[in-house]
Amino acid sequence: MRSAYLTLRLDTPEKAEHIYNLLSTDGEIFMKMEKTFFANRFAMLRDRFGTSWMLLNEN
């Protein structure tokens, strides 16, 4: 089965963490919010409604 993700680019790490906390509540986390080699904050998750998300803060 193929998956599609909505990507949300956020201006600050604080906003990224806030949205991550909201969307991950009662959802499924595929990659927890953390610093990566390509982003200050990055996460992949599915919210409680079944929508898959990639959250990104590049600053």
C-alpha cells in the first residue's frame, strides 16, 4: 500500500514541537521529533484521523 504525507514546514522549533504534540496525541509516531542532518526538527507521524504528516523546521 502506498502512503501520502502532508508536509508542514514550521518557522521555529517551538512551533514544530507544539504542532507535533497536538498531532501525535492518540496517533502513531513513525519518527519522533528530533534534530537531523537536514533539519533542525523533523518528525513523521499519523494523526488520530489517519492523516500522515511530515513536520519540518529547517532553521
